[in-house]
Amino acid sequence: MDYPELVPGTLLRRYKRFLADVRLDDGREVVAHCPNTGSMRAVNVPGCRVWLAPSDNPARKLAWTWELIELPQPDGTLALASVHTGRANRLVEEALSDGRVSGLSGYAALRREAAVTVAGERKTRLDFRLEDPVRGTAFVEVKQVTLREADGHGYFPDAVSERGRRHLEALAALAGQGHRAVLLFCVAHEGIPDVAPAAHLDPAYAAILSRVAGAGVEVLAHGCEVERRHGRPVAIRLGGRLPVRLDGALQAAQ
């Protein structure tokens, strides 16, 4: 996915969930749309450099969208993290269409937002449904990961997530019906080397993930690669496989 020409600035504050005050490098202070309704734990860091996408659409209330933040790492380097949660599905869709997601290539058709029924009556929407006359059906739910804790590892979720638990239960029900059911962590933070359930933030999610992973739900993680040109981010794509840690044990990427 290519970015429009991004504009750099410094994050002043994020507030009311959808708003962020940013001082651009030219000195102007602007209000940007924050396309992330979550806690943004560890990526809402005032004083860090951010990258905004401009818009000249007169129908928009805000002319700027917050896309990326540069976060200092323990080794003194800077890692880019995407705060735009809407980008994760697009990155995964591009990679699925190009056959770049390990184990999920070769399906004949891809559909977005697959509605499934759980426990006979409750409907849940999953991100993708892959179909093939030979391989059958695979359901894929995508979760963006940006939480890097002080121990250097990546975690999901970054707050209690009842919706995330419902998705896990839906995937487990589909696996029990004989379908492929896949949870795919899209790791949108260059400094995250692996992913684990955040039992310290949502122990119920961690327990359910461990259970459904043992009942046929496949758990994958892929990193993201940001392309830079003259120091400016110009594109982002889904990258290679990363390890997933369940029950505290690293599962080596295949």
C-alpha cells in the first residue's frame, strides 16, 4: 500500500479518542483525525515524531489523518508503528491476493466481512472468507498489533477486548465444523519481534486464545515492512512470518 505524501510533525496530545494535536515541522499546530479507537497503549507518546496524511476533500471536518509514529527503541534506533487500524485489513488483503501469506495462498476467491452464526443465533463478522473448490473454505480474522511492552515482546490486545473474545469463539466454532479458521496478527510496529496474548491486560482473552488454538484455530503473525525514500515513509506492506508465543512458549515461525 502506497502512502500519499506524508507530512512530519510532533505529537502534542491525543484526546476524545478520535483527535490528535500535532505541531508540524513548519511550526503550524493542526488537529488530526486519529483512526484508532483503542487504548493506543505504548503508541500514544507525546513528543514523538509522527507522520500525517493530508486531504483536500472539502467535505472532511479534519484535513489531516495520523498514520505513523516513530518510537525510540532500547538500542537507540527508531521504529515506525502504524496507528491507523484500518490499514491492517488492506495490507492483509493485498498479501492474500498476491499469495504472500504463508499457508493461505492458492484459494480461488476472497470475500471481505464474512458473517457467521455462532451458537445457532448470534452473528459475528470475520474479516475474510477464502473459498476454493478443492481446498474448501478458510475464515480469517485480522488483529493489528502495536503494543510493545518493556520486556521487548509484542502483545494483543492492548486493553480488555470482549469483541476479540467473540471472534475467537466464532473461529473455534468454524474449526469445529471442519473449516479452516485462522487468527492473523498483523504486527504494525517495526520493533516487535513476536506476539503473545496479553494475559496481564485481558486474562480472559489469553485463556480463550490458548483453548481455541488447541482446538484447531490456526494462529499466525506477520510483520509489516515500511518503505522509506530519503527518510520519508512512502509505502507499507505485510512482511514475513513472526513467532507466536502461547502459554509463555515461543512457537517458531515456519
